[in-house]
Amino acid sequence: MNMFLKAASVALLCGLAWSAFSCPAKAAPVPVAGVIEGFYGTPWTEDERLDMIAFCGAHGLNAYVYAPKDDPYHRDRWREPYPKAQLDDLAKLIHAAQVNNVRFVFAVSPGLSLQLDGEASKKDRAAMFAKLESLYALGVRDFAIFFDDIENKDGAGQAAFLNAISKELRHRHKDIGALLTVPTEYDRSVMTDADGMATAYTVAFAQALTKDITVLYTGEGVAKGGLTQAQLDAANAIYGRKLGFWWNYPVNDYDETKLALGPMDTLPLDGVPVVLYNPMKYERLSKIALATGADLVRDPAHYDAEASWHRAIREQYGDLAPAMQTFADHSTHLENSWADIGRADAPQLRQEMDALWAAIEQDAPEPVIFGRLHELDWELAKTEEAVRALEQQLDPATRAECQPQLAQLARIVEADRLGVELLRHRMAGETPDLAPIEAARQDIVRHETEAHISDQVARAFLDELMNRLQ
């Protein structure tokens, strides 16, 4: 087994009971690390889950959490037992996890309809026990009950429900491992009010929850990178225990038009009991970031995000690695009004573009400006070549996961190269025809409903070119 529990004292401190893990003399820095299939949208297929479990085993990740939001028996219809066919599929996954030394964690998200008071609450506890027992019979020993993305904020009631489930499960079965949970307020921005004080919900939930239940949270925001040790310490202080991470990268269910193909952010991992990475529905493409995440939890002190990223792409794409690296470089950062995660897209290319504009603004000699235009066109040509190679040589399943973005990057780079050529003519005192580049830009805009890539680099550069040319 590649990832193990720390010493028993650390496990007790963290509120963990991963009792079925063996503990060698030297344990991994993060006791439990893996993948949580917790995204919204089309769940993975059985083959994709089997593939991901094998990937986890091969990369030293020791946990796979089954929690697909759009599995009705996980969330909307959680009280209902799984049909036999789906139980058979789950049994195959559980067996595969055992073979690969990966912990299969079965999760339920009952919060949309869970009753926390009176006779209805007793019935729901019985329904939950029945659901968990059906998976225990298949070999599951670790469970999760999540309360994320719901309106009911009865913190004390949720904690009481969890406490009762944990107590009864451990009474019935002495080999139960962990019980994980996610509160309704699961990032620190909503755990605290405007004055920085913990909210009533968070206080009630944290104070009532027993220490044998491990709490996961997503950091400072739902999907926000750059987490510091001080910020983690502040979150731990709110809960009076060590929190685990449900880390929302490379998941992109809030904007499936943009792929997350970059390295995992460095995370403060001292004493962190659990790290779970939430992937994209694109199982194959998720492996780039997940491989770097495996490197991070295996040796946090020496984690080099860029080196790990290069290595992951080489290992996964072989002869196509240079082309995939060029493509992925343009699709590493996800951002909207509340998300801001992943390293910047194509940072070196952005520097070259900025250097061009600086040279023009500073009235640099023409040979300098034309030299920068030539170098920039050469870099864009390499990107065009990389896209062509991937479109022609990627395996069909992986190509299907990224075809819209490949096609969009090709459009953007072609327009950028046209713009660079037109800028050369403008710098030479000519008046170029802008109709072709404007038509190219409109075509790109039309496809932005299905694909975004290189938003602040190649795509932004096209608009910058147009402003210069007009």
C-alpha cells in the first residue's frame, strides 16, 4: 500500500478511524489522499471509474470516494436502495479498489430532503442505515454523508444525525473505518460573517459533531487557490479540529467550456488528515492535475508544481507530450465571479506578448519590434502545430474530451497570426484590410458558448491586436 496512516496519536488528533490501514514505520505526510467523484453533470462510466481506481493505486493515492451528484440514489432518491444491476457495478468497483490498495468510500448526500426532527427523522435514520448496510455487505468500510449545496442550515440537527449514524455503525461493526462529512457552509468565506466571527450554523455544527467524524472543507472559497497555512489554521480554529480538504481542482462543472489541465496548487498539509481532489467529468484529462496532486501529498516539502506537471504529461502522453504540454499550457486557470484557481494560462507566452506591447509603447527601434513580432509568430506557429498533432494522433476517447477546446485554440491562434502579420504591415506604414481578422474574431465569439481557452493570453491578445489595428 502506497499511502498510510500516521502514528496513532496523529490519527486520534485528526478524529480519524481508518482502522483497516496498516501502519509501517514511516507513514506518508497525508494519511488519506485520493479522488472524490463529486462533480455535477454526467457521472463517470463504470469503465472510467475502474480506470481511475487503477490510476489512484499506481500513483500512491489511497482513497476513491463515490459521490456523483447526478447519481439519483446518491442524492435525490437517497432513501431508495440501489437496483441490483447498480449494486453489481458497485461491487466490481469495491473489488477493484481492494486489488489496487485503494480505499473505496461510499458517500450519500441526503440533505435535500433529510428530516431532522420527530418520527420522520427516525425513519430517515433507518433509511440511511439500510443504505449503508447494503454497501457494507459488499465490502465497504468507510463512508461519507455530505450536506453541501442545500438550504437547510440546522447545524445541530445535522450533527446529531451524523453522530447517531456513526455511533450505531461502530456499534454494529467493529471494523468501520472513517465517516467523512461536508457541512453546508463548507468554505471559510461562508463559515464567518462580515466581522470574521463564525456563523451560528457553523458554531452549532462544529460544537455538536463528535470527534470521530472528519470534516472536509474547500478552503477560502468554493474553488480558490493560494491557500496559506494561516488561513488553514483559522479554519481549524473555527472547528476545534484538523479539517480535511475537498479540493475543487481540476473540477470544472461550473464552467465546462474551460478545461483544467494544470498542476495542483501547493497546499499547506501539515497535520491535514484527508485530501480529496474533485476531478472533471472528463476522466482522462483529469489525470494531468491528479498526478501532480499525488506528487504533492506524497512529498509536500519538495513539491515542484511545474516539474510535476511536465512529468505527468510525459508519462501520460509519451511522444505526444510536447504537443499536449503546449495545449494544456493554455488551459490551466479557472475563474468566474467566485472561482479563481489554477496557475495562470501560458505565462511565458503572455510575457512575450506584453514585451511586444511594451516595445511599441516605448518606441523601440523597428528591428526590435519586428524581431518580437517574428518570435511571437514562431511561438503561435508551434501552438498551431501542436493542435494539429493532437487532433490527428490523440486516442479517440481523449480527443473527444477536448475537441471543442482544440478547435477553439486553433481558431484563436490562426487569428492571432493573421493579426501579427497585419501589425507588421501597419508598422511598415501600410493600411491592411481588417475584414478577414474581424470575421475570424466573430467566428471565435460564436464558439465561446462551447469552448474557452487561453482567455487572458491568446484570446485576449486577439482583442489587443484589434485595438491596435483599428
